[in-house]
Amino acid sequence: MNLDRYRAAFNVFVATSDMILGREVANQLERAGYTCEQRSSHQSLCEEIIKNPPHIIILTYGDQNFFPTSRAYQEIIESLLTQLPEVQIIFLSQKEKMKSCADLYEFGIYDCIAWPLEHPRQLLRSVDRAGETNYYMYLNEHLRDKPSPGPRAADMGMYQVWLKEIESTRDHDDAAALFVREAVRYLQAEQGYYFRYREAHRSLLLTKSFGADSADVEGVGLDLAALEPGFMPALLAKPHQLFSLQEFVKKGLSRRQAVIMPLQFRDQILGVFVVPARLDQVFRDDCHDDAYLGTCLMALKRHFEMSDLRDRLKRLTVFDFESEAFQPEVINAKLREEVVRARRILRPVTALVLQLDGFADLTLSQTSEVTRVFLKAFHEILRSNSRLNDLVGRLSLDQFLVCLPHTELRGAVVKAERLRRIIESADFSAILGTSKNITVSIGVSEYPARCHDAIELHKSAEGALNEIKRTGRNRVGVAALPARFEPDFVVTDDHRATPAPS
């Protein structure tokens, strides 16, 4: 659905005590055609809602004037949705607070967006999707009162059942298959197909079907680059106009007409649905002539968005947002696993604890975005100069840990010195705007030569690092051998393990 001509009909409230941010958001939406109003307090928002109910409300996460306590989020959201059941609530949040902001989905908000925006159109796309939701809700209300044409009364019940099935899927193709099945049922057709678009080959590959023998359709594909002279991906937005799909319907399916719909997600065409229809209705223009299927298609896209959000949140629990290395709790858990495995197979494992020298002073002279880019580049150096089974994690603001399975202390020291020299000679001027070299101090320890478990391994490597910091920087240090220490086993020069002497 192209929302350009309908935007002026939607009333958007931008509610934030940050007047500069509020004006910036309102200006961006007004330039796109939306009607916007700003509210700087919860009281003024509630007063205006009674007089002029909005369709969309934009709030900012962490705004103390609106949400003085964590409980206030739930209370205000529930209050707004009680007064305006059809309102769509969108939150803007600082990137580091996105994980907490996303918890508000369970209270019924429509979306949460990281601010500042990664792309100028990100906010507009979210508001457009919220507008589409209201548009189709409005259509459904009217369609319920009309016996025909449009969805039958039973379709609304079937929609709720179908929606629950969609929510249980994790794979995009499986969700697309459920849409095909619902379109076949709704159109009273016999068969339905989903073609996934393969951008690299500029082709459509039939990946899901309903009501057809999979052996008959397996591997069917359409080479659009060859079949459609001057083909461009943008043409898939109106797939019913493609000659190759028309020929597939007429010759491949022996049908005169079909409902043909594109599956578009985040400005990218994922695939095309083809349902040979018995009815006279055929999709035209923006492919949303049928309100019921249009609503189902919108729900499918919404499911993709929620699935991607869950994946991003899961990734944030595993990987550090700034550097993309493992989170502290993750790298420490993996270190414990490696020590347990080393004890079982009688092979050593070493740990390097690296500290960026003078990193605190560096961050004071750089923006958070520049710091993030630098940390990603630093992590990439560690990762690209490590083996496939080596593990890299971020322990704190300026410390990283590298776990080296099957590596003795001697080899780990060589590796640490190599990393130190690579980092010292690396040119970060394009990122930091300064030619000053970045240096690291590295503490090294090994199990079983210096400790008995993962906690001791970490602490002993950290102790070696602290000794370097006490006497200087930009060096590699080795953990001291504890007094009267007896290892769990001994690795000889020929890499054989023998039990520790009793």
C-alpha cells in the first residue's frame, strides 16, 4: 500500500520533554505529509487526547517527565490503550537502552526505534507501517458490516487461528507457506505457490506450494534476467505485470488468471505469491485490492519484523554492542567449557587478557560513534589474527579476553607478542583522526601449568596484566607460578600429557 496520499489523514502526537528532539521528529514527519502535534508533559498529552484523539503517539524511553519510575511505563501505556484502543505507540530509545525498551512490546506498544536513527527513513517507515495497521483495521471494521464483496464473517475467526500459527514459525519460508495456504482457503482455490526471489541470480525459485504435488513443482524457477528484457528488481513490486509470471499461470498452470502478490519487507522483495483464482478478483496497482489478504500480508510482514527483533535482542545477549565480541558472561562461560574439555582430553588451554593502554583518555576526545567504530576495528584485528576455534570476548570498557584452546604457555606468549606488535603498528588514523599509535598490555596464563580451573586461569592472566601496568605499558607478561603448585597433568615437549607427579 502506498501511504503517501493518506498521510495527512493521520494525526501523530510527538510526546517528549526534549523539545529539540520533538521538533526534529515532528519536522521529519510533517515533511512527509503527516499532521503532527508536540506535547511536553503527560498532563498536556492526556488533555489533548480527549479533545483530539491521535492515531499514533511517539514517546521517548527514559524521559523522566513522563516516566519517573519503571512502573510508570506499564501504567501510561495501559492508560493510553484503554482510552484509545486503536492508537499505535512508538518509542524512541538510545541504542544502549534498546534491550530494556523492547520489553515494552509485552504491554502492547507498536514499535521501538534506536535514536539517533541509523537511516533517515527508519522513523518514517515505522510510522507508515503503523498507519497501514490503522488503515486495515478501519477497513476490517467496515467489511464486517458488509456481506459482500470482501471477507466472510467466518474469515475473521480463521484469521485469528492463522495468526497464531504464523507467530509459531521461525523461518520466513515456513511463514510464507502458511500465507499461501490461507490465500488458497480464502480464494476457494485449489493450489497456491510461493516463489523466493534470488537477487544474485535475478530469478524466482518455487520453494513452497499448497495443494500441488511437490514432486511436480520441485526446482521450478523463472530466470527473470533472461525472460524479462530490461528486468530490474523494482519491477517485482508489480509482479502481475511480468510476462514470465503470466506465462507460468497460463501455460504452466493452465489457468486464465491468478492472484499475484509481492512479499516486500524493509524495501526488499523477498518473493512472490501466485494463487490461481476461481474468483474474478485479480490484484492490480499496489496489490492490496482485497482487504483481507492485504491484512494477512501486513501481519506476515509484522511477524518478520518481530522475528528479526527477537534475533537482534538474542544477539545483544551474546555479543557486545560496541565491539561485537562476546559479552563478559559469555566469554567466561566459554572459558569454563574449554578448561573442562582440556581436563578431559589432557590438552592445555591458555588465556590472554588484553588492556587498551590509555583508552579512558581516548574516549574523552572521541564521540561514542567513533569509539564504537574503533572497538569494532580492534576486535576485527583480534579475530582475523586468531584461529577458527579461538574465542574473543570483551571483559570491560578497555579489557578483552582471548581464549586459546590446545595452546601451551610458550605458544601463547608468542601469539600475544605478535598481537601486541600488530596493534601497535596498525593505522587507526582514518577512524580516530590522529596518527598516535594504539598499544596494548597483555597478561598470559595457562591451564594446567599455572592454575586448576577457569576462575584461576582468568585471575592469573589478569594478575600478569596488573604487574605490567604497575611497571609499564605495551608489554606481554606471564602469570607467576604459584608456590608449591602441582598441575593436574603435565604436557611434555612431544605434546603428550602425563599425570602430575604425586
